Amino acid sequence: MLASGRTKMADDTRLRFSGRPQVVFFGSGPVAAKSLELLSAHCDIEAVVTKPQPAHHKEPFPVLTVAERLGLPIHTPAGKRELSGLFAGTFAEKPLQSRLGIVIDYGFIINQDVIDYFPLGIVNSHFSLLPEWRGADPITFAILSGQRETGISLMLITKGLDEGPILAYAPFDIPEGMTTPELTDELIELSDWTLQDILPAYLAGRVAARPQLEAALPRHAAVSFSRKLTKEDGALDFTKTAEELEREIRAFIEWPRSRMILGNTSIVVTEAHVSDKTDGKSGTTWLEDKRFGVYCAEGSLEISRLIPAGKKEMAAEAFLAGYRHLFTRDN
């Protein structure tokens, strides 16, 4: 489902080079863990830098689990200051051989002194086509916005938020109905494919980074920003259109999850689609045999799958078998 042209290098040249790049990996979250595992198949990982595991977490952090299984050296600085200290201390006394770093889903801002440690800088695989959706959650906002194309950007990090020069883009066509976790999995694979293609060329000096606004793909050249989501984002607001809410449900399916109150019961909506029913007041429900939904500012939302409070996920038909009494004239 790659768009035509597949990887687009910043200098519009497509090259392949043999050999395994040596890199230092920065990452902490689940996306980082999957990316590290894939990266290890075609790169020599000299060190893994990740967040320390908090004492209250019983299960190991995903990156720690992968790095330990692969037998990789692990460093866990607890913030920007400790990260700088690691490179000014441990890695100054015993220098790393890697000429560049790779950062994916790290969670800490990397100071300029750490970037400068690497002769070729630190490459970030950002999951949007920059400068579109700079910031914390570009995948979710690609779905929320209803766009049909996204992708990944290989960028050299700078002190500005996702403002660094671009090494390569790889577009991806978003299928209809795709959720955030599904899109995330696709972009992790695309990111690794692109890194595998570009890193040897960059190390060989055959790929040069270009300023972001100069390299930007025409359809994605406008600067936009994503943000961190909050639990409040999950509350379904039926003064919005049915199309907007359907996208929210797909975008928020893992967190913060889309929630509503029906009668006196809280439910999490996990799947819905836009219905052709349009003749009701925003926020009121409709019921038809084994189907139900909610009228919105424009159109209505038919709920297909949901999780009632204290229960497991179920289809709408199963929900109605036990909760039909919630549908009154006041809903």
C-alpha cells in the first residue's frame, strides 16, 4: 500500500549500498521495541539508550525486554541531564564507534551535546510526512483528520520540535476503516524498510539532508502539529458529525478509548459506522430491531461493537439482548 515512487530521498536519488551500519539506538515505548527488533536484523546496535523502568512497573519495559533478549548493551538515563552525563562521562571515557544514532519513540528531548557526539548526527524516523503532524502523536491525528495518505520521514534531529532536515520520505496510503494500532504496525514496517534502504547510503555520503520546508512533498507541505492525548479526549461529543466521531473511535481504540453513557451504563465504543438515519436530535439514541445508534450534529452513528462497564467486548446484537431496557424515550 505504498504510494507510487516508494521511498523518496531528499535529493530524489534512490541508491542501495551493502554492509551493516553500526548505530546507537534511542527508544522506549512499544513502537521503539518493535523497531529495535527489526533494526537489529540489518544494523549492528552498539548500544541501546532507553528510559529506566519505574519501580511500580512489574512488567519489563518493551525495549528492555528486546534489548536483553538480543544481548545488547543497555543504558537507562533518567532524563535529559543524565543523558548528557552519559555521553560526557561513560561514552567520553570509552568512545562509541557509531557515527550516527537512531531515535524512535524515545520520550525524552535529546540535548544538542548528545546530537553533536555523533559525526553524522541522530536520525529520527517520524511517523508522518513532515512538516505535517509534527509533535507527539502523528499517527492518531492522521486518522482523526480523515486524510488518505501519510507515511514516515527520516529526519536529522535538531533542537526544534521535528524541524530537522529530511533524508527521505516514504508515503503510505491509508485504507478505509484503518485503526491507530493497524496504521502503527504498517508504519513500523515501512520505517524499517526505509531505514534499511537509506542508512547505508547516508553513511556512504551519497544522501544529503535537505531543509524540511524545501524537501516537503506538495500535498503535505503545510506545517501542522499533533499533541498528547488526554482521557477527556475519549468522551464522545454528539454535537460533532457522525463522520468525525467514527474517526475518533478508530483513532482512540487503544487509548483514551471512546466512551459514552447510555441510560445509567457507561460503555466504550470499539467499532461504529456512519448510518443513514438523520431525523433525530443530536445526542438521542435510535433502536431498530438488533441495531442501535446515536444521532449526531450531522448524520448518526451506528454502534457495532462495544464494552459495557464491567463486561467484555460484544457485538451490538448481544448488547441489546441484555440492555434493551436502557433505550427509553428520554435517551
